[in-house]
Amino acid sequence: MEKLVGQSVMGKEALLQAAGLLVDFSKAEGDMLYMEGGEDGEAGLTPILDMVGGFGSTLLGHNHPEIRQALEQCVAAGRPIHAQGARRGQSVALREALANSLKRHGGRDYQIVVLNTGTEAVEAAIKHAQYEYARRLQRMADEAADSVRMLQIKLERGELEISEAFLLQCERVLQQEPLDDLDALLTALAHRNQQAFNRHEFVAAFKGAFHGKTRGSLALTWNRDARLPFIRNNPDAVFIDDCAAFADLLASRQQCYYQFAFAPLRLEIRQFNTLAALIYEPIQGEGGIVEVSAERRELLLRIKAEHPEVAIIADEIQCGLGRSGSFLESQAQGLPNDYLTFSKSLGGGYAKISALAIATDRYRNEFSMLHSSTFAEDDLSTTLAKRTLEIIERDGLPARCAQLGSALTESLQALQRKWPGVIKDVRGKGAMLGLELQDLSAHPSAVLSSLAQDGMLSMICAGYLLHRRQIRVLPSLGKRGVLRLEPSAYFRPEYIPQLQAGLDDLCALLAGEDVAGLLAYLIEPGAAGRQPAAAGAPLLHPQREPAEAMAMEKVGFIAHLIDTSSLLEWDPSLAAFDEEELGRLREQIQSTLEPQRIVRRQVRSPLGKQVEVILYGILMDAETIEDDIRFNKSDRIRKQVLTAYDLARQDGCSMVGFGGYTSIVTANCSEFDYSFPAVTSGNALTVATSLATLRHSAGAHGLRLAEAHVAVVGATGNIGMVHAALIAHECARLTLVGRAGAGSRLAAVADYVVRDLAEQVEAAGGGLLKQRFALHYQHALRDGMATEAALGAAMSHLMAEGLLAYSEETHSCRAADIVVSASNSSKPFLDASHFAADKPVLISDIAIPGDVVRDLSQQVPSLRLIRGGVVSMPHNPDFDLPGIQLGRGQVYACAGETLLLGLAGIKSDYSKGAVTTRQVREIEALARMHGFELNREKLVSVF
């Protein structure tokens, strides 16, 4: 099985591993399992109170001595296991024993079919019901055909004649005219009946149902995670949610056929229902331990009364044979049951076996040839199942389960009264109970909230109980907020305090926001656990929800974790962990986490404009994202980004900005082709701030940009190309640097540079490169050259003078005074050997991840390494985004662009895909207009 968690598809083992539940049990007895590894990590076995009960299979407990003895005797006697095509004596004995038990408890005779698994029992029940339906349909078709033959015989004998009045009556019945003669009538009749008898039957199940995972039973299983990858829009299966609406559907699917009646001669309408079967669980197990409601009970009884031909299948695979407190739960609830399915407990905790019971008056003998199984009816499993039935009857296990259920329910309800904010409901019967947790998806902790939203919190709770309280529970598959409790019928009363104490501790952690206490077992599973956090001042979580409704433009910004510090800022409830522990915790669970609303902030412009920004956090760090890019083609991070974008849509954001890898993995937002909300990569303002920082830092480093030789590494990329085009207006010389084989693309970049120079040729100022270009270009135009020829001539002059060049060698940077690096390399590749050592050199590394080794300035003091991209907002001095690791009043350029577009009221895609020089100039003007300053350096960041 695969389960969709944290927007990534995880296999069953990966899911259990993430929750710390993938442990080894090497011994079992009664209601105890023994886990490998002693307490505090010592060698040995740790006893675990097992409340999972083999998903309901260990009604007799683990390794019941009498069942083990029966198994050993069967093996010692050398009983045949595979003797197909012979009389299977042990199977006959089991069928008789089960039929007798059902007669005693249900008062009805059943024929028993012995099978392998629960899902096969459901498959067989559906097949038999459909076979019944097909035989019933054939009988109706035969009766209709017989009436036509009888009419023809009577006409040949002269006993009847076809009158005009009869034909008119047939026209009214068939609602078809004209029917001028017998041939027309018979043709119309055959067509109508064929249509009716060809109409496909269907089977119904209730919403929340779980009947198995083979294809037929899966079609009737509500759990969409299990069903939809294989079966979609299946007309053969209908799920019942609104019982009144289903009754209307049932009426609408009635079919009519026609046959002749005699004395007097007439055409009659007959009706039949296309519902072949309705299957239900008296207590839904995987659906969350839910009993049949009064509304559903009324529907079942109504269908049985009005349509007795419909097969009613009671799926008692999990609740039957006494677990619920009754041998037959459907009978105890007064529900119809033409068919019954059993498995799980039937094997006594040892054997894989199931049984289908079909009411004798409905059973078709030939079905034993239509459904058979190689491994069914073997002596071993049937012997154990028969012994199990004997023990159930002898020890009065239904009554024991009923008594146990009362005691457990009383204990659980006491916990619910104590922790109403944690426990939503306690329900079920006998030894089949469910404890439903409250929805904690709005919890202040971003991590706990994410776990709850994705249905993972119940798995984490199960992991905590296993490792810290030595109690084993698991959630329901279809309703994962419900912890199932299915102990054996022999569950000891002294176990109840242990269970209650463990659940009490769990509730205290959830109610007290002690997220670290809940999750600590994931990083130290063998330890005894930490002391609960002492009560103190409330944690200062970021404001994730609006304090009050305000009519204000909203924009969203999607970011991911930078490092441990950013995680703590997003979720201060994890502060009890040190950096190493947080790293291990992230590694354990971050693949299961959903994006979260982290904080809301308001920004004001000196122009009086105001905008609210919502930070959407993806709880994956840069290293994990890089691994996803490298090994998984960015599948996980892209799904996370799409989920965060959908959150922004739900919140009514008019613009969504992308930060760091969220922009990279979506090809600068070009993968988003939605009409609302608009998107921006932030690249335009990133370029603008990079250039502003470069200008400012150049002066501080003793360099005059107008006289400097600038090299742009990665010039063939969009960001590098735009940087080159813009800096060409201000520098003295420009070298475009690309990787080997990039000559033709570098030539195209040079062409782009001179075209941008031409657009701004009349603007005052600039460096030597621009001045020489203007001279050559305007001279060519005055000589009568066409624009294209003038551009080519000017570029040739610049290259001949050495003012504009391109190179496929990174060591060409050694001639530069200023180096801008914007490649898409996954690792740093520029070190001290690539730069001049005998003069001051300024290096602006704007690549993500960085192109330049980080200790460069320590290696060569004359080299200064900077990163641009920080925006200051002096009109918002208290502004901060948690986890972004900047001072107050500062924001990264990618987020700053989102804010600016919101303040400017721009609601269309902006720097999406390739950014242009026009956009950079435009966003730079908007920044000045709204009081944003662009010339701050940043130290280290992935944004």
C-alpha cells in the first residue's frame, strides 16, 4: 500500500518508519507483544501492551495455547494440507460448526463457503449476489419470451385475434406509436425488453466502508487513497451518504419490461430493480469504529421489505464472532443479513482463513464450481478455525467482550471528560473501540498542525505510546484521526490503568503544546523520554491567522527552511531540542509535513498604500530539496509548492511570490498557468538589489564602476544576461563568461547587451563602454546605416577595442575588477585561482547555491565576496518574517518584489519565466516610490 503524505507518495514501510513504528516484535503472548531492544537501549525484549490485536484477528490473544496445541497436533499427525478434488473432512466439520452457530445466534439456516482471506470472502459474496441477479434476470427474460410464444400459439390456434383496440392499448403501455400490426408490436416489445435486460446492475456500500483491497472489494471501499489510484467513476458501485437521496436513486434505476397476459389479452408492465446487493459493516472498522446509524438502519430495513430480492451482505469480518459483544453484530442490531462474511478472528490468531455464509434459501449449488480457491479448505486452517469456534462458545467470549467494552469505555470516557480539547469522541462496542482525537490542524505549532492536516498526527501519537508508554495502538486507515483499540477477549483488568495512564500522558502533551515531548521519541527511541515541559509563559508562536477581518490587499510568499534557526522561528515549541536533535528530527519527519501558513504581516508605503503578506512555509530544508532535485526530479518539492500556492488561493491572495528553490524548481514560476492568483519569481527585484549592492560595495572597496572591468559568469542564463545588459551601461569593460561550448549563446548575449544599450543611448551618464557604444552607434546611423547594421558595426568596434568580450574560460575572470557570478552549478567552482591576487577585486555571488567558495576572503584579503538581495524598508522598521534570518525592517528581494507588486496593485504575472531589463528598471522605480532601499548586502542565504 502507498499513502499520500506530505504531498509525497510513501510506501507502507516508509510511513511506519517516519512515525517510529517500524519495529521488530519477536515474541507474543496473550495481549502482550515483545519488542526487540530493552529499556534505555539495552539488549533484551520490551513488553508492549497490544491494543491493535492484529487488526481484530487476535480475539483469542496471541498464541492461544489451545490453538497452538491444535496446530501442533495437526502437523504431528501429518494431515494433508493440499488434497484438492477430494472430500475435505475438516472443512465439512467447520462448515457444519459455523452453520450451527449461526442458526443458534441468528435463527436462520446458512450455507458456508470456506475461503482464504476477508477480501476474498467479500469478492465471493459480490459474485454470488451478481450471479443471483443474472439468474433472476434470465428468468424474467424467459418469462417474457414465453408470453410471446404463447401469444403466437394462441393466434395460430385461432384462440385469439389482434384487434385495433389491443394495438392502441399496447401503444399506451409502450408509449410508442404507431403500432399498426403484430410485427410492429413484437419488434417494439423485443427492443424495449432487450434494453431493460441489458441495463447493468450495481452494488451499493456506505460512505466510510472498508471491504478489502482486491479489485471487486476495493470498488466498495470508501477510502479514496486506496481506491482512486485503481478505480475511478465506477458505475457498478454506489456509495451511500444521504439515505433519502439513495432511495430516490434506487427508484430512478428501476427498469421496466413487458409481457403478455391472457384472459383477457393485455400487455403488462413488470418492474425490477438493478440493485444486485448492498453491503455494510455493522461496525465500520477502518472507517473509524462507527456503528450503523438510525438512518442507515431504516434504509436497510426498507430495502429488505420493499426489495427482498436484493442481497443484503453483512460484513462481519472485523466485528463478528463475538468481538463486538455479540456473536452476530448485525443480528444484535436487528439488521438484515442474507449473506455474512467472516475472517480475522476465525483463524484463532494463527490461520489465514475466511468464510462466506449465504442464506440457504438463496444459495446456488453451482456456485461451488464458479468460485474456488487452491488454498481454501486445507486441513490446518479449518482445524484451527473449528477449534476457535468451540473456544468462543465454551468461554462465552461475546459476553466477555461486552463486559470488557463497558470497562474500557468508562475509562476512555473519563479521559474525554478530562481532556475535551484533545479527545473528540469515544465509541464502539465490546473489544472494538475507537478514540477520536480532536482536529488539531489549527494548532499554534506549525509542525504539529502540519502533522494533523496530513493525518500523520495519529501515527505520531501511536509512536509515542509505543516507545514511551509501551502501548501499541494504530489509527483507522479510512479515518486516521481515530485510534483503534481491539484487545483480546481475555484482556486483563489490570491492563486498563496502564492504558489510561499512557493515554492521559499523551493528552497532556497535546493539550499543553509540549510538541518536543511528543516528538522526542523519534530522535531517542530507546531512551526513557524527557520530563514534560514545565508550565511557563505561553510560547510566542508567529501569528498565523488574522487578528481581525481587515479590508486589505493580500499577497503570499512561499519560502522553505534555511536551517535549524529558521525552523525554531517558525515553530518555537521545538526549542527544547538542540541543533543536532533538530537535524535528526527534520530528517525523520519532514517528508511527511504539509506546507503551513507561518505568519501574517502588514506593510505600509509612504504613499499611504497598505498590503498584508502571508508567509507560507515549506518544512523542507535546502539539503533535502537538493536531494529531491537530484534523485527525484523535484517531484516532492514541486507538489509542496503547488499545495502552498493553493493555500494562497484559498486565502484570497492576489499575488504569490516564490523564494529560493521554490522559484528554481518551477522554472521561475513558468509552470504556473493559472488565472488567479498571479505569480512572480522575485527575479526582477533580485537583479535590481544585486546591482544596487554592487554599486554601493564597489565604492566601499575602492573601485569606481565607471572605470571597472566587469566579468559576468553564467552570462548565458537569464539572470546573468540581464545583469550583463544592465551593468554594461555603467562599467568600462564587460566580459561575458560561459561554460565550454557556449560560444554561440555568448554571442547572442552580446547582441542582447548592445540592443539594450541602444534603447538607452540617449540617457545621460554611464561608463566607458556605454560612451564608446553611443559614439560608434550614432556615427553609423549618421552614415546612413540601417539600425541592424549600425548595431553590428558598434558591437564590432567594442569587441575590437576590448571593451566587450566573451569567453568560455572561467580563468578569464582574472583580468576583472568586479565579478558577478550567476551560474546554475550545483556546487561552488570559483576559488582564489580564478581572481587577480594583486589588486582589490569585488565578487558578487548571486547564484543559488553559491558559485564561489565561502572562505575566499580569508584566503586572499584583497578579494571581497558579497551577496546582494536584501531590501530595507525604513517606513516599516518593525517588519520581520520569521525564519528568514534578517534584521527588522528587512526582507529578501524575492519577497520584497511580492510586497511592491501588492502595494502597486499589480495583479498579473510579473517576473515569470525570463526576466527583462525593462522589468528590472520598472521594479527599481517602484521600490524608490514606496520607500524601499536596495543596497544592503546579505551574508549567507539560499534566497
